[in-house]
Amino acid sequence: MSNARGGDASTAKLPRSRAATTAAYVLHRYDWSETSLILDLFTREQGRLTVVAKGAKRPYSQLRPVLLPFQGLLASVSRPSRDENAEVSTLRGAEWLGGAPMLSGAALFSGFYLNELLMKLLPRHDPHPLLFDAYAVTLPALAQPDEWVSAAALRAFELVLLRETGFLPQLDRLSTQGAVQAGKAYGLRPGLGLIPATPDDHPVPGETLLAIQAALTEGDLARVQYACAAQSTALKLSLRTVLHYHLGTPRLRTRDVMLDAQQLLDTQRPLAPATPTA
């Protein structure tokens, strides 16, 4: 029997929304069935998305070798027109954009650390093009053999992430509305902002904070990285406190795994021979 609109309710097909193509990275992947995956994607135009990649685990699937972490993709995503507010979209296709080497060693842990921060701090469907661009630039910096370069890249990304999510105070102003001054040291307190450094803080020089704020205002990630390089350790400790405060946890899964791996390596490393005493 036909319904009032003249269609057969048992056979009518719902129109599907047109797929949108966007630059993307895979943040995390889960098994959904024997042949399919659920993916968390970080996209430039649509923010963080959860998508189903049907058949992606099949040996002959064209998606299987493409859906890897830390690799830039051009993804085609759509969902049924019936539910435009659906949380899970459908991945229609993906192409590897090329150019980025696979991360390994310590850089691999750092990459997963970035992904965990994005998963926990970004709501779905909240686009941050500037943050996406910062992520794309930070990944190859993590693979640099110079630890100073990779550390500065991590600090710069954390700063951009906190700024984009609204959790970073102005770094040229104190919580009391006074101005930050070069030649003085300051502490960054979660939920409060900048204060003159006390023994309980990880002090950051005023000139570093002013340089970071100027670079963030200009949207110049290279300058942010450069400003972070000289004070990477102090910034690491200060920003970690702020991040954990807003994440609501004092620990991150990636950091726990990294520490466990380091402990395992330490136990397997042969002891140095004893120095003769006579």
C-alpha cells in the first residue's frame, strides 16, 4: 500500500547527502566488525569527526593502506539525509596526500600524545583550521633528530591548542591586569593566568612570554617555536599543569605508555662494566 505521499513505505529509498571532501588525519581507529573500522578524524573544515569506514579491513580494500595515523588524507565524508545531526558519518573514500614520513621511536609517542590531546579537548564538529595547520606542520618537526627542535614544536602546538580552545590567557598581561615585563619571571596558573613567579611555579621569563604572545597574535607558528626553544623545559612543566587541569586528569594514557616503554628499555640495557679500583 502506498503512503499519503504516493511512495511505498517498504521500498522507498532515502536520498543521501552529498559527500564533502576535506583534508584530514586519522587520530584513532577502532574495530567495528570483521571488515570495518570506526575512525576519529581531525579535519580542517569540519573539525573532529567520527566516521565508519566500511570494508576497510578487507585485504583488497583501497582504504586499508591509506588509513594510517600521521598521514595527510583527502577524505570524502557523508551521512544519510534523514539525520543531519548523526554523530557517526560514513567515509566514502580517502586519498593519501603524500609527503610525510612515518613517525618512529620517541617521535611516534609524541605524535600519539598530540592525538590524545585533540581527542580529549576538541568537541566533535568544531572546526579549527589554524590548529589543523599547526598539527600538519608539527608532525614533521617531531621527526627531526634535534631534540630541541622537536621539543619546541611540541610546546608551540600545546600553546596553539590551548589558545584555540580558549584555555590560554593573554601572555602579555597578568591576572591582576598588569603588564608582563621583560627581565622578570612569571608563573602560569590554571584557571587564574599569569602571576609573578613564586617558589611553587616553573618560572618563565617575561621576554619569552611577550615573544610567544606576539607570534600567536600574528599566527606565525615558526616564531612560536623559536620563542619556545630557549625555555622548553619551563614551558613544558607549566603547560602540562594547565593541560591536566582542563583535561580533568593528572595523567595521559600516552605518557603512561611512554614511561612504561622507557622503563622496559632501561631494564634491558646492559650494565656498564665496573671501573677497576686497584
